[in-house]
Amino acid sequence: MRPDLLNPLFAPVSALPGVGPKTGKLFDRLLERPAGARVVDVLFHIPHSSIDRRNRPAISQAPRDEIVTLEVRVVDHRPPSRNSKGPFRVLVEDETGDVLLVFFLANHQWIERMLPIGAKRWVSGKLELWDGHLQMVHPDKVLDEEGLARLPPVEPVYWLTEGLYQRNVGKAAEAALARTPVLPEWHEGATLSLRKLPSFAQALATLHRPASPKDLEPDSPARVRLALDELLASQMALVMTRAKFRELPGRASVGDGRIADQILASLPFQLTGSQAEAIAEIRADIASTKRMLRLLQGDVGSGKTLVALLTMASVVEAGRQAALMAPTEILARQHYERMFPLGQSVGIRFGLITGRDKVSERNKTLAALAAGEIDILVGTHAVFQESVVFKDLAYAVVDEQHRFGVHQRLALGEKGEAVDVLVMTATPIPRTLVLTYFGDMDVSTLREKPAGRKPVDTRALPVERIDEVVGGLHRALDAGAQVYWVCPLVEENEELDVAAAQERYELLRQFFGDKVGLVHGKMKGREKDAAMEAFQRNETKVLVATTVIEVGVDVPNASIMVIEHAERFGLAQLHQLRGRVGRGAAKSTCLLLYKAPLGEVSKARINIMRETEDGFRIAEEDLRLRGEGEILGSRQSGLPGFRLASLDVHGPLLNIAREEAKRVLESDPDLQSDHGQALRLLLHLFEREEAAKLVRAG
Ligand code: ADP
Ligand code: MG
């Protein structure tokens, strides 16, 4: 339960004066809260810059193309001639020069009232030179002495969305500040005094009412304070989850190797060094009495699935059950179909649970699972359902876990006695960020790729050359190749994504007839499966897709990847997509079709793609190019992004936050002290209530 003290901040934005249902919807869009923006979202919508109205030069000294505030006397009114659409001009001057104020579609009465001839006024706006004369088009402000006294010297500037204006957001922010309760301090005194940081409420007030543009710079005390708050909340959540896991008793599952060794012997290849190492690390954890919570990181195709299978086999040898969870139906089925035959030859009994099983089959599976007649259950998040009961679950593997939350990881823990958890991710995470997202979770990394992988020939060409690409496909298809064709990702608009894919599908069908398949996110599950399966069975040769194919799908015969509008994809995504080819014996190609002209960042991204296939290096470059938000932004990877902290600037604060979190949790693990109570508020404020739930109410 959220503490009452915070309720005013979690009220809908429409609770703020001046925000009605219509403006409220605009705020939902601006603040990316489709379910309804709250007061706290307005507070955390920090201005991106400010206008300094203290800049008050004499006209002759005033810089061009900058916002200045001039003290002037009104000299002349120059209305447009009758029936002309020209602007109303007002000549103003000081001792050093004159300026024309320009008003299009002006209301003459307003001008007479606001700028009477002879009056002293302050006008604020951008000064430009036009036709040899200084002018200011539509000044932002026209003030008399009284108005000037009320003008905030520095005015915040917010990101907007269509239909919202600076004054709407500014007013909402003011009202939100007024509603901000006085909250007890959650940082240690030393942290604050060392850096001279303001309180939470002061920091917010400073940012929404900056006294100087410096206040909004990323390293200002106010920004640092809020970044530290957000990082502390996330580190608390990580440390608590981890501690909770550790505190739970573990169980030793010791395999004798009889099944795993048989599987190994049946493989036509050797384990890579890093696979062998990861397997050893995981087995040691499983065999110990401590509870495992480990991350297995490895690029696409690095062989994580095999690591999962061989370690699950150890648990089966020990007479217990294991579960493997995939983020999508397609992947769950793929895992199941791959493992099932392997299992049959060595006596592992597999089961499959997805959201779309026939009731009779599902009941059979559930009964077998509860009776211990299934050793390894493969499934989607359907595995979390209450009706799924194991006889003796000891080990759970979560594939591509970013789409699962912390509480689901913990829910898994409740499905069995002392369940060890392995989380597999194919998003290579730069070393500097592992800590941010996983705290001090144990990590195994597959850096090596299996031997014999051929590099993918990556080329970039402008989309105008699409005819050549289609010509090339004719030859490739004749030679037996299969092709992925990924269509543009249009931001935040799935409908448009789908339309683009549909259009490309129809075009390609004109050339290749029914050899072309289509799969996109708006299709029903069964249609999607059918399209994927037809491609997997080599019935369709060209698969037009939106990014639904991104995660994990394995079709070794596919050797060509065409990515349209490659400039719109992030590096991590391009890398994931390319990882779909280069899996079989044939030489593979990745064609990045782009729309010219390319911006600097897009150019750099495409160059990196051509230079390397090392996912970890790509992730580091991505971080360098665009900051962590882009690689690990919630939309791309499913990892939670930060709202106030920006890791390229605030990264060094991470350690401080972590140390604070650890210290307090050591001395007050249930957050019962006053300091602990303040931290509970912090967790709720940043919506880490999953973590807050881990400690006893108090
Ligand atoms: P990931 O899940 O990390 O993307 P997979 O486990 O799906 O990778 O492995 C990709 C392919 O590589 C599979 O076809 C798998 O059989 C194969 N593979 C796994 N380990 C090795 C290895 N050591 N040597 C050769 N091929 C391997
Ligand atoms: Mg995989």
C-alpha cells in the first residue's frame, strides 16, 4: 500500500487546477502514460532548458537571434494599409537605436492598449535583422513596470506535445509543486553535505523555477539530487530483491552427469570455453545450498540454450524438475521442439505450456507435471499461473528475461522449494551498466561464439537501389537461400508499421509469388505461428516482418537479412536482427537499406555494424554514441529506463547509491527505523513497490 502522504502526487493530472479532461489527455501523451498521467509525472517532467530574461542589453549592444529583453519607448504605430494582409508594426527605441515590433493578424485594440505611443515598455523576444532593420516578430512578452516586476527572470522551457503550450505545462508544474508534501530525508546526511545537495522538494522547485540556466544543467546540485534519488530507489530494489533471495533457504541439487554427458556426446560439436565455464558456474550454484540468482549474458547465437539444457539436465539427474520460460509462444515452441527429440534419446520428459493449449491437453500436462512425470516444463509466462503446480521444481531458467519483472522472478521462487533461477539475456549489456540493472547479481558471460561461424557480410545502400536488391534476391532464391525482410519501424505507431510491412509484402509477391510470407505484431497468435512455421519449413522463402522476429527465432537456412530504413533502428536492434542470419553453413549477407541523407549518428551506427559483429563492442559503442537511454530504453529492450538520471552523466553516482542502499539494509533490513521509513517513501515515489513489498509493513 502506498503511504497516504504520497497520495497527492499519485492523483491524476486532471486533479491539478487548469487541467481538464482534454488537456489531461494531452498530458497523458506528453508524459507517456497512456493509462493516465499523474501529478508525479508532471513533477518529473523537468524543463530541458530555460530562457534568461535577465539579458537586458541596450539595442545597439543586443545580440541577434537570441532572446533578449529590451527597455524601450514606443515611438510610432504603423498599421497595415487597408485590405493588406501585411503585419502591424510598432516602432520602439532606446538611446542607442530602434527596433520594429512585428505583429501578424494583430488585434489593433490590443496594440493600442499594450503599446500606447510614448509609453515605457519591456519587450522580450528574439531579435533579428531583416531588410536592414532590427525587428522582433511577435515578442514573447510585452510588459509595463508592474508586469516586469512579476516576470520570472529565468523561464523554464519544457518538451511539449501538439496542443500543449509552455504555459500549460508551466502552470501544471507550479500546481504540482504546490501539492508536493514535505517528505522526510532518505539520504544520509554526509552524502548531501559533501555535495551540497538540496532536499527533494527544493530540487524540484529549483528545476521548475530556475534562477539561472545553470540550474538545469545535468551536473547542477538539483539535477544530481534527483538523479541520486532515482538511483537510490533502483539500487534499494535490487539489493533488497537479492537479499530476499539470499535469505531464502537453498537446496543442493547434485547431478551425477549421466544424462548431461549423453547429451554432450550426441552433439556434433564441442562446447566453447565460455559455455563450459558458465555450465560449471551454474552447476556449482545449483549444487550448493545457497539460492542461485544468476544472469547468463551472451550474444545471439552464443549458445545459451545449450547451457540451459545441460544445467537443467543436472537437476533432472538429481530427481527434480526444471522449467524454461520464453517471452513468446513462438520461442517457447521452438525450444520445446528442439529439446524434445534430444530428451527422448536420453530419457528426459518434456512438457509444454503456453497460453493457447487445448483444455484437454493442458489438463493432461498439468496432471503429469504435478505427478512428477514431466522433468522439464517449457512455456511462456503461462507457467506463472496458479494452476501450474510442480511436484518438485528446483531450477527455473528465464530466457530473454527483460520482459519479465522482478515480482515474476520471485513468483517463480514460490512454485517450488528453494528454486534456483537463471536469467538469460541476449542483449549484451556494457560492463558499466550491469550493476545498474542487475545489482550484484552473479553473472556468467558467453563472450566466444561457437567455432565455425562465418562472418556476416554487412553492406549499406540507399533505398533507391531497392531494384538491385530485388534482382539479387532472384539469384539468391534460385540458389536455395531464404531471406528475412524487415520493415521500417515507425515510432509509436504499430498501425503504420503494419501498413508498411503489408505494402512491402505485396510488392515482393509481385516478384516472388507465394514464396513470400508475412508476419507482424498485429496478427493473431496462430497466424503468426503459421507464418513462422512455413518459413522454418522452407515453404516460404522470403519472410517480410516487423520486428517481431527480433527475439531468438532460429532458422539456420536463412542467410540474407534485409533491413529497410536501417537508419531508424538502434544499434542493439540492428545487431539483434542481423543475428538471425549467419547460423547455417551458407555465407550470409545483411543489407542495410537506408534513406539518405544520413545524420551523423545514423552514419556512425551503420559503420559500426559494418565493422564488427561483437555484440559487447556494439553495446559499448551504442552507449558512447547515444547514452544509455537508447540501448537500454524500455521500448527496445524492455529494461526500465530512468526518468531523472542519465547514466552518461550520473553514472558515477551509482556507487554512492549502492553503498547507501547496502549500509541501510545491513543495519535495518526491514526498514523499520525513521530512515527506513523515509526510504519506503522513496521506493513508492519511484514506483518500486515490488521491492517495498519485500519488507515487513511497519
Ligand atoms: P542463443 O540462445 O545464445 O542465441 P543458441 O543456443 O540458440 O544461441 O545456439 C545457436 C546455435 O548454435 C544452435 O543451433 C546451437 O545448436 C548451436 N551451438 C550451440 N553451442 C555450440 C557450439 N559449442 N558449437 C557449435 N554450435 C553450437
Ligand atoms: Mg536463444
